[in-house]
Amino acid sequence: MDITHLIFLVVYLAMGLGHIPGFKVDRTGAALIGGIAMIVAGSLTPEKAWNSIDYRTIGMLFGLMVVSAAFVVSGFYAFVAHWVATLPVKPPALLAILVVVAGFLSSLLTNDVVVVAMTPLLVQISLARGLNPIPFLLAFCFAANTGAAGTIIGSPQNMIAAQALHLSFLEFLKTAGIPALLSLPIVWSIVAFLYRGRWHLAGAGRSVSDAPAPVVTVNRWETVKAALVTLGVVAAFTLTDWPRSLVALAAAGLLLLNRRIASSDMMKHVDGNLLLMLMGLFIVNAALAATGTPQQLLAGLRAEGLDTHAPVWLFVITSILCNLVGNNPAVMLLVPYLDPVSDANAIGAALALGTGFSCNLILFGSLAGIIVVEEARVRGVRISFAEFARSGVPVALACMALAVAWLLLIS
């Protein structure tokens, strides 16, 4: 094994474990160190390493993160979480409303940002109502993951796939949006069934009217402005052939230019670690590609009858890979070797559904899952690995079965 393969394996081991064993180095640190190591070891020249970073994907992702951050600082996410959680309806109906809201917002405003912004308030209000917060948090997480699979702006891995395969917004929505929409009632029905009779905390007898709800304020003008910019971005993605990265960056510039909210407050909600991780992985993956190993491996798989361009096979491979190394690294590993000429929309749907649906299997399968569990833990609500899997496994398997049936239908 040469140095290039060794660096690659260490980096992707960190992607799977969340850190480099024996070191206090997380996924972002591992990707950056790996990229640097590839350059120092001579696996890539500095110029080739720089050129390997897809600036269009990074630019689009950054721009859309700023757009989503505008909704955070305006108080919109907190307002929506407060409104949903205080509705005077029975728990199953409340769960259904939360699932729909999570799926819809995540399809337009990047699922991880939505989860970060809304989870703390959902925990707080659920406890104030005497409700068991776990089913609501799990359903919220599952719906955010599956709902985000329906659009190219729903998650970073969708953006990566769309850029690499040159997918249009509308065609992607047609092929991935329907199963993403159908996944929402699956999430609701399974979580509602598993938690029937366990909606309330032991000894809780408070009603909505006397529960001490936190005060939530929303800046209406900033919310309206962010909404108009978002509609403009979607319209530009749908109706024009303007470069998406420039559209997203222009939207970010408009929102950062603000007389009421400091740009630094907006930037606090941009996931710079994710952007750096993706940049490092672009370099690491390019160095591995230069060895010819991935091409040889894929040729061997095709010789054995496993065609990665067949949507169902690609869905299976993506589903397995994303639970081993994470959603974004999985898509980044696969897309350079996929031919966009052969039914690019079905291939894009396979990647989006594979990452969005299967990541609910285990707690560490998605960043959204980690965020929900950690935010709940900080507020005194413990969601164990087994508790997550008890709902996550049947939800993921049912949604994956739906995805396979859909891919067979459209391919």
C-alpha cells in the first residue's frame, strides 16, 4: 500500500468514526490534514489540488447557507417551532403537523440548518406541555432527512450531485420529489404507532394553556426579505440557466448587506466546518483518482454484473456507503465516476434517496441525527442508540423499499 492509499484510508476511517483514532481530530480536521498530506507527499501538485476543489459546489452551498441563516436570525425558525409545538391538538395530530413542517422547510432551506435552529425550542416546549419529546424529535429528524431528498437545495449532498451531473431543478424535483413526499406519511405512521400510549411524561398533567411557553419574537421584515430572496433563488434555478453558484452567492450578498442585522451574526450560522471538510475531501478524492484505483474497482464491479449506473444498484451502494462514511463523503466518492449521459435524473434520484432515506437507520447516519440527540442531551433528554434505532430502522427500511420501487418504475 502506497502513501496515497494510506492517507485516503485514514481520512475515510475518520469520516466513519467521526475522528482519527488516538487523536483529537474530527472529520473536518481529518479532511484538511488528508488534503495537506496528499500535497506534501506528492500525490497531487499544489496547482492540481487547488483545481480539484469544485468552487461551484462550495459557492452554491455557502450562498444557500447564508440564505438559511437569514431565517435563523430573523427568528422565523423559532417562531415556526413555537407555533407548531403549542397548537392545541392531540399528540398524533401534532406529530403529523411537525413532520410536514420539517419535510417542507428542509426541502427548501438545507435540512441541517433547520434541525439546528428548531430542535432546542421543540425540546423546551414539549417538556413544558408535559409531552414526551422523544417521538417528536425523532420524527422531526427523520422527516428533515427524507424531505430534504426531494430537491437539489435540500441538502449538501444533493447540491454536490446536482452540480456534478448537471441536473435541472425541475427534473430533479420530478424524480426525487414524489418519493420524498410519500416518505412523510411513512415517518408519521411508524413513529405514531411505536409511541402510542407513550405521548406524555410520567405524572405530567399540564395543558397547553397553562404550560409556561418561552417568548418568541420574529422580525417580520427580515423574514419577508429572506423569503423573497429564497423565491428568487428557486425561480432562477428553475427558469434560467444562470450559474447556480453565482445565483446563490448573489442571494447571500443581498442578505448580508443589512442595516439592522450584523453580517457577523449571519455568519455564525454558516457551517464553515462543513465547507472546509468538503474542500479537503475534494483534494483527497482527486489524489486517489489519480492512482486509477477507483476506476479499476468500478470496472471490476461492472464485470461482475454490478452496474453503478443502474439506479437501483447505485441506490444500494449509496445507502451502504453513507452509513459507513457519511452522506457527503459518500456522494463525493461516487459522482466523479458516474456518467451523466445515461439517465442523469434517475442517477441523481438514486444518490439523493440513498443518502436521505438510509441515513435514518442509525444515530450517526446523518448530521441531523447527531444534532437532535446532542441538543436533546444538553436539555436533559436522553435518546440512546437503541431508542433511535427502534424507530429509525423501520422508518429507513420502509422508505428504502419505497425508493427501490420508485427507481424501478422510472428507470
